[in-house]
Amino acid sequence: MNIKNIKRSNLLIALAVLIAVALIAVFALRPKDAAPKDEKEAKSDVPARPALTVTVAKPEDTELVITLPANGNIAAWQEASVGSEAAGLRLAEVRVNVGDVVKKGQVLATFSGESVQADLAQAKAALVEAQATASDAAGNAARARTLQATGALSQQQINQYLTAEQTAKARVEAAKASLAAQQVRIQNTQVQSPDDGVVSSRTATVGSVVSSGTELFRLIRQGRLEWRAEVTATELGRVAVGTPAVVTGASGAQVRGTVRSMAPTVDPQTRNALVYVDLPAALQGKSSLKAGMFASGEFELGRSQAKTVPQASIVPRDGFNHVLVLQPDQRVRAVKVDTGRRVGDRVEIKSELPPDAKVVVQGAGFLNDGDLVRVVDAPAPVGNGTAAK
């Protein structure tokens, strides 16, 4: 009996151990989601909290300008070189400096004219002497003609009087030409501007004695600058004479212009052609564009309709641009988009978006894909008058 009782006890202990191991295995392998129903219901009753309060906006149809960007140099439309026509004279006065606006015919500098005045007086005296000699020779020739038929004078003497008359007349003409030359020299003592413009350089120095042809000033004719834009051969056909352009300088100053002409050839090295854009207002007002500067710009080729969103809704991540689209469950979905032209604070979206899409504007940069948000109305823009107060 004792042996049978011992075996029965051992069997019961082994069975109890197996049951315990089985229960442990069941609880260990049970899925995490297999929580009691009451616990699930308790957790589902707690509402999710929004990650951020945001504003949203719908994409809008906006008319944008079709542009062609280009780069180039600012240069003078035409330059005028103002030189000296008086040789060996001392420069007595310089009346303009670099940057001055001058008018056509304005006196820029004057030379000392004492020696020229003396030469002018001598030329006038020589003319009077030549005229007196010519008058006497004309009288002698007239008397010789009256005596020609009488034979009182030989033919040789008559010819001498007639020749003296012609020679005296020629000397009068020579004296008049010499006087005119001296009067021109007097005029050349004043250096005048050949056209309206702006003085771009000055080499004239008071007291210097310059030779004829020496450059004293250089002018930008009519104060006109031009933008010499480089356009690739493939894009050259999109630009025509009269196309408007906007040129932006290094300081950010913008000046509007118009295409005046295009180069007839293409550079064989760069395969670019020069497009000349007139900038009539470049030197007026407070524009910072100067000749010799490098500037970028855009040709305005036309207008087209495009979908645009506020610039604040564009979120750059991982080298791409994204917008956060609001879903019906008040969560956001990150959508990768291609951006295009910009006008003011709006950006063109080239990618397709749902027709009723709403993109997050305020707070877009702080959200991730799938975040729950709370949407509020965008604040009204503050204007002048009562709103500003």
C-alpha cells in the first residue's frame, strides 16, 4: 500500500507541474493586444490630443509671369570721347567732374587764349592789308584796260596789271581763310559737350599743356545704360525685340528695360548670344546700377495660370519640398511637391494635388506625417486705419 500511495503522489505532482507550465506558456505567448475588454474600452474613452494648432489654406489659381532668367554685364549704351582740338595751349579751367550731368553744347573746360587772340588780331590786319593792295591793283587794271586800244601801253604791261589784280584778289581770299582759321582756334579754346550725357571719366588737369586730339573727358551718351544679357542658343528664339525685362543689380535694386536688339552671331566657345536691353531709367533717381557691373535678370515672355500656395506652407525636408495636406480625420499627410515660379509670398506648385486639398500654413514646419492638429481660422491681415490702431 505504501508503494502504491507513493507512486500515486508522484503522478499527481508531475501532473500539477505540467499544468502550471502550460498556464505560464499561455500567458507568456498571449498577444499584447489581447487585453481585457474592459481595459480596452477604458483606454478608448481617452481622446487623442492635437500636436499643434494650425491654419490651413486652399491652393489658388494665380496669373504668373513666364520668365527666362539670364546673366550679363551693365554697359554704357554709347560713349563719347571729348578731346582737345587746340594744340600747345594751356588748360585754364575745368568746369565739370566725374558724375556730372551735362547738356549738348555746355562748356566743359577752357584753354588760355592770349596767344590765339594775338594771332587773330594779326590775321585781321593781314586781311585789311590784302584788301588795300587788291583795291590798288584793281584800279591799275581798270586804267590799263582803258588804254589798251590806244597803244599807250604795251601788251606786256597790260598783262602785268591784270595779273597783279588777280594776285591781289587771291591774297585777300587767303587772308580771309587765315582769319577764319584763327576764329576757329578761338572757338576751340572752349571744350564743349557733343551731346547730352553723364561724365564717366576725366583726364583734364588745370595748367597742363595738351596736344591736339588728347582725350579730356568721356561721356555716357544721353545717360543711357544697357544690359548685355547672355542667352543660350536654344533659348534665343523665345526672346524678341521689344520683350520687357527686369534687371537686378548686386544690391538688389531692380530696373525695368526693353530688348533693343540681339547679336547676329553666337559665341562659338560659350554657345551664348548677347541680347541688348535698354535701361533708360538706370541713371535716374537712386538706382545703384553702374556701367561695368554684373547683373542678373529675367525676360518676361508672357503670362499663364498656375496653382499657388503660401510660401509658409512649403516645408523643405531631405532635399525635397513638401506640403502637409489636412485629412478628414484632422491628421496631416506629407506630400512631396515640385515648386516653380514665385510671386510675392506665393509659390507655384507643379505637382498634382487633390482638388479640395487644404494645406497647412501656420505651423507647417513643426509637424510630421500623421500628426493630429487643431485647425483655427487665419488671422485677418492688419491694414491701415482702425485695424492698425
